[in-house]
Amino acid sequence: MSKPLPWSYSALSKFSTCPHQFYETRILNNFKDEPGEAALWGTFVHKCIEDAVRDGAPMPDNTKKYGPQVWSSINGLAGAMPEKKLAINTKMEPCEWKDRWCGSISDILKVRGVEADVIDWKLGKIKPSTQLKLNALMVFYNYPEVERVNTRFAWLQFGTNSDDVHTRDQIPELWKSFEKDLTQYAQAFRTDTWQKRPSGLCNGWCPCDTCPNWRPKK
């Protein structure tokens, strides 16, 4: 098997959920993972916020209710970079997106000298996630002057935030959050072995309907 594909938090999460589905949808492209209604709505809201921050475009009426939380989180537009891509290569050096080993996209990134702010807009259920740990790592590698990254999940549907702080000396600890999944990810490519991992997604939610674990929706 060829070397592992570049990875992100979402790619690694998809692989961790079911390596076989990842193989069928991301490598062989035998199936397309169509977004559901909730995912489409989330994409729309993200684009509306991006346009508002970057271009000053007015937010549509059906998204205006999120405005106060958005502007409060950003705390002024100065330095706010929406949909900011950051990447590193296998030598842990900053690189272009097309040359990445690993990368992240921050919904909002603000760099303020030795501090940086990363914000991710969420419209689904409130649940724990290591996503912003990876974003913080990408900031540390791409901005060597940054010593502290303040991260925030802004749960727009509920009007609440989940904040955390990461410092440069925590880089080894942050990597440990991904160590197990990354080891399995690399091994799957090396051995060309893609485990079928049953879950609730097998009940008609997974597009891979040729898998023996697949069942139609009830």
C-alpha cells in the first residue's frame, strides 16, 4: 500500500470510527458519503460567518440569531482570519497545504504576539473533542513566536462556549491525544488491512451497503 494520505482531525475520526468505511470512501472512492440535512445546514452557517468576517457581508435572517455569540467570541475583527489553513510536513515543518502530512482549518484564527485565539463554530450536540488540540499544535508549528493558544468551541445552537488553553510546553502532551489512532492509521496503510468496525452507523447511515455489517434504516 502507498504511504498514508495526509490527515486531519476529521479524517482521523472517520478512520477511527470504521477503517473499512474510510478505505471505501476516501481511498477507493467506491462510495460517496453524502452529507445529511444537519451537515448541510452547518456548512451554510459556516459560510455565512466566513463571509461576514472576511467581507463584512450581512448574515442572512435565518442565521442572525448567532451573530451576538459570533462577534463576542471574535472580540473585534482586527486580525481575525476565517477558515485559516495550517499544515506541517513529516519533519514537523510548516508547509503548503498541498504538501502536508497533517493539517487543520480553524474557523477563526487570531494571532496576537505571543498569544493566539482559535475558534470553532459548532451547531450539533455538545460533546468532548480533541479537534482544537490539533489546531493548537498547527499554530505552534506555524507561528514559533506563539507561546499560548486559547481555544473555543462556540456551541451556536445553545449559546454556550467551551474554552481551553494550551501552552507550547504541552506540545508532547497534545500529540499523545492522537498517538493511538495515528499508529493504527499508519499500520492500516502499511499492511493494507482495513478493519470493519460495527457501530450504529451500520443501520443504514453508512454509504457502504456492500459491507456485511450494513443494515437498512428502519
